[in-house]
Amino acid sequence: MIREPAVANQFYPGREGDLKKDVSGRIKEVKNKEKVLALVSPHAGYMYSGNVAGAVFSMAEITKDVIVMGPNHHGLGAPFAVMAQGKWKMPGGDITINEKLANLLVEESRWLRADDQAHVNEHSVEVQLPFIQYIKSDVEFVPVVLGRADFKTCEEIGTAIARAIKRYGEPVVVIASTDMTHYESQESAKHKDQLAIERILSLDPAGLLETVNRNNISMCGVVPTTIALVAAKELGATKARLVEYATSGDVSGDYSYVVGYAGFIIK
């Protein structure tokens, strides 16, 4: 299957030259990039979250193979959907799905299913790709779109991803796509987001999911982030670092009704 862009010219520029200029302006020159097992990056329109995403991708050494996990905003397709073959057309060129790694994920997990439908209109994975392409032009990836899940399910998927990466035998960076609190005041968003940020920095996936649920934090990608933490810990992660935090109010100037964005590296 050839997957067409769903949000080009909406979330990011749809012309190759314009997109490259936009992304390059958000990527910082970092001499010694850090080897990471996972990272967390936001997925709003680049006007609002692009600088946070750029800061994260600037710091991390991106491997040739990546797994990009995002939440399912539309409810289409399988609950835990891996697009296991084909290519994604992007303004910067096609990106090939790593079929071998995708099939390993499906083999290792009782929850993950090969499914294209969940990916057709979903933006959470797509908006990460221009940053990845800019840094690693020959990248291959596995897109994963995830619905709601309890911690037991997240834990199973995370450990399955770690097993699949070990079987694959090459370095793989796991990328979790999420925004933080949605449509609350700046004060409320920062307070709630800090609760979630503390759990991520503590490498506490169970605590993250519990904190988000208990405090009604509208962190749309909490399941991908929880799973990424589980997988990273299984692969040997010992620390996480917050690279940058911002809100849409920092761009719009309207702090009464914001969305939060946070970027992390996990190593």
C-alpha cells in the first residue's frame, strides 16, 4: 500500500522546499548527538509544537530503523495497528516501511495486528516523519497506531517491542508521539503536565498511566509513551531527560486555552 499524506499543508508545509526550510529552522546544530533508546515528541501543527519536536530530534542520534508510535485519534482500524508493508509518500520523498521489523512486532505481541486502515487519516505518526527524514534520509520505519489500553496491555506490547528489537539485531529508536494537556489554562496545563513529566523522568510507565488517568490529564499519547518507557527499560534504559516544554500559548499569546508540548530523550 502507498499511504498518501493526510495533513500536509495543514500541520506542516506540503511542498518539499518549504518543508525542508521549516524543519531546518527548528533543528539545532548539536555536535555530539546522544545515543538514545527512545524519545518522546509532540505532534501538533509545526507552528505550535515544531520547536519542541525540533529540539528533541536535534539531540538524538536517529538510527536507520525506527518505530514510530502514536495515538489513534479517529478510532479507525484495529485497536493496536501496525502498518506492516508499503511506503508512505511525504513531501520530502517516500519512506519505506521495514517489513521485517514490522512482522517481528506482530509475531511477538498478542495485541499488535497488521492493519492499514488505522493509519490512513491519522496524523500523530505522520508529523514526526519530516524531522526523521531531515536527519536520516535513508530511514526505514514501522508505524504503529494505538488505542486506549490498561497498563497490563501496555506492558505486554512494550516487552514485545523490546523482544522484536532484540531479534532484529540492529539498533532501533522507539519514538512516542504525544501532546500533553489539551485546552486548559496555562496554569492548569503546566501543573498537570508536570505530574506526567515527573513520571516519565522517573522511568515509571505504570505511574505515568495511573497519574494521567487519576488526574484527568488529556495527554493523548499516554499509551504510546507508556509503551515506549516499558520497551526502553527492557532494552536497558536508565534515565530520561526533558529536552523542552512549551504550550501553544507561547506562540499565540493566549494563555487561557492552551495545549502543552513536551519532548524527552530516554537512554
